Amino acid sequence: MEASLRQLAAYVAVAKAASFTAAAAQLHVSQSTLSRAVADLERVLGVRLLARDTRNVQLTAAGQETLRVAEQIVGAHRSGMKELQRYLLGESGMVAVATLPSVAAVLLPRMISAFRGQRPLVTVRIMDGLERAVLGKVLSGDADFAITTVGAPSDRLEHRPLIRDRFHAVLPEGHSLADCDEVAWEDLAAEPFLAVGPQSSVRRLTDAAFAQAGAEVTLAAEASNVATVGGLVAAGLGVSAMPALVLPLLGPGHILHRPLVGPVVERRLDVVVRARRTLPVAAAAFLDLLEESRTRALDVPVGASWVD
């Protein structure tokens, strides 16, 4: 049976109104158009749906059952179209963000709260991981965009500068360098150093900073999780270096941090999207919120600043 949605909707209107005249006025169509649609439906189904006389429209037994099913179909269609409209307007759906753990935990929560206040039916999915994995999520299409460090150039990705955060020395309480307002990379290198794993963008930047300072580092320990590094520092096993947005992730413990100099090193974080791709409306709205935060220079943790 190939009944059309138009035929079913026409039949529901007539059956509910018990009148072709009233149903035609409700649907803003001519009575003859409505009569033809119902007659076509009866032909398709091969049954009589309505018993008509000059004044009344009554449903047959087949007409009662057809009304029940037709209402379900027409209702589901209307509901689905409303849902689709909300998605196309960016009022529902999902925004998938791939980012570094520090951005996910420190920068994004307030942004997501503001965004959800504007679009409560939109879910935000955060995929946090290391730099390479984050960029891979964008390239594969799993993420709408990423917020991450500036990696190797790629003609498949577009970068939009967002925020930067400065590297700090991470010291156990009572350490001799804690008396300084600032700590030189060369002085930090003279201490047992606690590093994050080589796959981390933080490790790439700290290695480059020590090289620029002409300092050789003695690794005391290495861990993939920054909270683990924080625990090792708090235990007095050595020192470390972390950008400002990472500092809140170091965990509880007796830890101090001081800005690093000689050189001053900042980590730049960009919004990264796939080149030549049109974002869904909700994802584009989230990026608009990030851009508004940047241009209005909303408060960020000490040691971080929006890129001009």
C-alpha cells in the first residue's frame, strides 16, 4: 500500500472534524481537493473509510482503525519535522569538542555553562586527549572542532588563535627556588626534573625551552598524567614546569609555582577546524561564544591571556 502523507493528513482532518467543509477550512484547501485526497486513499487501501450523506460524515470500522494508524503516522511526521527544524536552527543536537585536558577542565566549563543557558537542548561532548589524538578527531570528523596547541602545519586544518598561557616552575613547598619571584629555566634544570610523557605538547614545549636556555636536564621521573607529576613534586622528589591552565590539575598537595624566565615561554592554544568545511549551526554558535569571550577579554586564570 502506497498511501501518501498528504492523503493520510487529509483523512485525519476530515475524520476528526466529521466534516469536509470544516476540514478544508482548517487545512486551507478547497473541499474538492480534500475529497479527492480521501477518495484516493480509499482506492489505495481498497476499503470504504467514510459513510457520507448530505449532512454527516461517519467512519466505517475500517475508517476507525485507519484513523488510529494515520494519526500515529502524521503525528510522528510533525514531531520529526519539528525536531529537524530545531537542529537546523542550532537549537538541538550535539557539539563535539576535541581538546587538551587542561582546556577541558579549566577553560571550557564556564563556556559550556553559558552556551547551555542559551541552547539547553544542545549536548556538548568533550573528547580530551593529547595533541595528536585531538587533531585526529577533527580530521576524522568525530569532532566539530578542537582547541589545542599549534602543531605541525597542515593544509587540511585551519587555525584561529584563541588563548595563551605562560609556563611556570612547579616546586615543592620549602624549596630554595620558592623564595624567588621568578625562576630561570637554567636554574630549574639544575634540579631533579619531573616530566610528563614525550607524547604531550607540554613536554615538547619544555624540552624546547631548556634547549633555548642552553640547559641540560636530569630526569628524575616521567609520568603521562599531570596529576601524577604534581604528586611527585609535592612529595619532594623534584621540580617540574607547566603552563598556567595545567596548574589547577596538579592535584592536592604542598606545591608552589613561580613564573619562568630566560626565556619566557607561552603555550598558544588555537581553535582548529577542518579546512573548507561548513560547521553545523550549533557548533558555529559555540565558536561564536568563544570568539565573544576572546574579544571581550573575559577573566581567565592567572598566567593565561586571550590572544589579540
